[in-house]
Amino acid sequence: MSGFVEKPEPIEVPGLVHLHTGKVRELYRNEAGDLVMVASDRTSAYDWVLPTEIPDKGRILTQLSLWWFDRLSDLVPHHVIGTDVPAGAPADWEGRTLVCKSLAMVPVECVARGYLTGSGLAEYDESRTVCGLALPEGLVDGSELPGPIFTPATKAAVGDHDENVSYEEVARQVGAETAAQLRQATLAVYSRARDIARGRGIILADTKFEFGFDGDTLVIADEVLTPDSSRFWPADLWEPGHAQPSFDKQFVRDWLTSPESGWDRASEQPPPALPQHVVEATRAKYVEAYERLTGATWN
């Protein structure tokens, strides 16, 4: 089993139609036909959306995405129209709301990897490939790859795993021209972001993007280059050969799999609520990622 431990009821706002409850975001459509995305403070791990929220997480994800969109717009346009909170919406939506173009979304998770870890490492250990791409011998957890690679995945529903697929399978699903556009845009954006992060003492190990079409124009959508969609590692602690410390919800994962939590991942029982010390440590990592990347103080 997986999914929501406690699925929230969407907030009703005059003039908005609720479309979808995601792991983190609520999606609405306004009367103009635009999408309204609201990032909650929910967090997920091991395919569960947990019952405990991380304060400020939704605002950090939203503000960091906006910061990145500004630095990527010459490479690929983004979907954000504005950040005004719709009339009648809760005050808490301030800072966590994006009004966006409605796009024809491409049903592919566009993953770029510059380092070997996670599901890529698992495949490499079996076959010396990632998504069918051959890689050199001798790589270990945390190794830098010879160059960034495009390793797409199918987009899964809440509670399901995304599944890595080959580039050829993406081309079969969405067409050769669109597949080529996705690969080019993904690697261009990753390379730009990797260099920006590196200048701030952070390794961008891998990240995932979502794209859609506005007419014939490919547009980057959803969130970009946040700790929820990316693996950020402190460069000064990088040491291939084992799992790296990261700016994300690793405290959550570690606690859930520790004896302290009492939770058996293999059981059908939902995970328990997080203790305060895990909540505070996780929030601190999100804040640190924001501050180190942007150079601004979170408040």
C-alpha cells in the first residue's frame, strides 16, 4: 500500500475549480482558464504522503522555483504568469501560489543525471547502463559521470513509482521530434543549473523536469530545481563510494527506517507522524538550500 496517510480536503475558493490533489500541490483552474498551483507543506517518502507537514516547505519550493525560472528563461520559456493570490483564497496562500499557463503536458519525467546514485546506481550495478545508456566500468555511488545524461521516466500516480524508460521508448510514445526537444532542453537546463550551483558550493547530482506545449512552443512547468525535485549535495563533503549528505528530506527517510519510528516499510501499515526534531532538521535543510543557492536570507 501507499498514497496519502490522510488525504486533505481541497479548499473551496470562489471562481476556482479544483482539479487535482498531488503529493505537495493543489491544482485549480480559474475563470480565465489559467492554472493556479498552490504548494502545501506536505512531505512524502517511500511513496507515502506523510501526516506531518514541514513548516514553510511550500513557500520555499515556490520561491526557489521562481528564482530558477528567472535564470533559465533564455534557454526555455516557463509557465508562470503571476503570483497574485486569487480573491477569496486563504491568506496562507501568499508566497506559495503560482498562476500558470495551461499547457498540453508531455507525459514524461525528464531526468538529467550528472552523478551516479539512486535508481541509476541500481541499474548500473546490474547492467553497467542507465536507461539503456552504457556507462564506463568502475563507477560507484556518488561518482561523477563523464557527462550529463538524459534518463527519462514515466510519470506515476500518487503512491506509485516513476519507472525509468529508454530514450527510444520516449520517442515511440511522444514522437521523435518531441523526444529530441525534451532531451536537448533537459540537458541544457541541467548544465546551466549545475554550473550555478557549483559556484555556490553545491553539487547538482540529478534533477527532474516536466514540460508541456504552448502551441508549438516547448515550455518548462511545475517546479524546477528544488530539494523535492533534485539531489543537491554539499560540494565540500562529496566523497564517492557511499550515499552523500543532501539538502532534502533525508532526515525523514532516515527516521522512518530507524528503530525509533517502529515502522516496517514492507508492511501495509501507513508511516507514523514525524517527531518535532525531524521536522525541525528537515525544515532547516530546505532553508539552507534556499539560502545557499539564492544568497538571500529566508524570512
